[in-house]
Amino acid sequence: MLGRGRERYRKVDNVGAVTGRSAIELILLVYDRVADKLAAAETAIANQRPDLLGLAVGEATDLISQGLVAALDYERGGAIAENLAAVYDYSLRRLLLANLRKDSEIVREVAELLAGLREAWVSVQHGTT
């Protein structure tokens, strides 16, 4: 499992090298895309569009799983990576429940949780932790 996490982190670094962005900038980009999808999910709930809700939640969960979780480096990140994995897992479970219940409060909860993590990454980026 550690080798797979390390490889995924390298892939993030490789994409960053190609796009001219750092790994942290790419992580922030994923957070921004998740926030967009969660906003779309809230709009879908308000407009009573379960089809669009399912699409938005599906895309948000894909971004969390394939972007945020996949980029975790357990070897270098240690307990921080483990804690982030737990938060991401919680977020994924809550989004599935939000989709089932069509509950915008749960979507907002996850959006706020991830927004706080995004701000922490911004602090890391600027060296203000």
C-alpha cells in the first residue's frame, strides 16, 4: 500500500512538472473542483433535480478518491496522511448519505470541512503553518 501511495504522489509531482504547478497547487485545484461540485449538488437539491445531484456527488466523490486520497503519501506524511485519509473517508460516506437523503445540510458540512483543509494547504504553501 505504501508503494502505491508513493507512486501516486510521484504522479502528482509529474503532472505538476508538466503543467508548471507544484504538488500543493494541484491539490488546491482538486479542492476547488470538489467545492464546485458540492455547490452544484446544493443547487440540484434546491431545484429538486436528483439526476443532477447524483452527477455532482459522483464527480465530487471521484475527485476526493482519485485526487485527494490518491495523492496521500503515507511514508512521508505519516500521521497527517492517515488523518487526512480518515477525513476524506468520512467526507465520502457523508456525501453518499447526502445523495440518498437529498440533504443540503450534509453537503454544506462536507464543503466546510474540506474548505478548512484547503486553507491549511494554503498555509503550508505560504509557509505559515
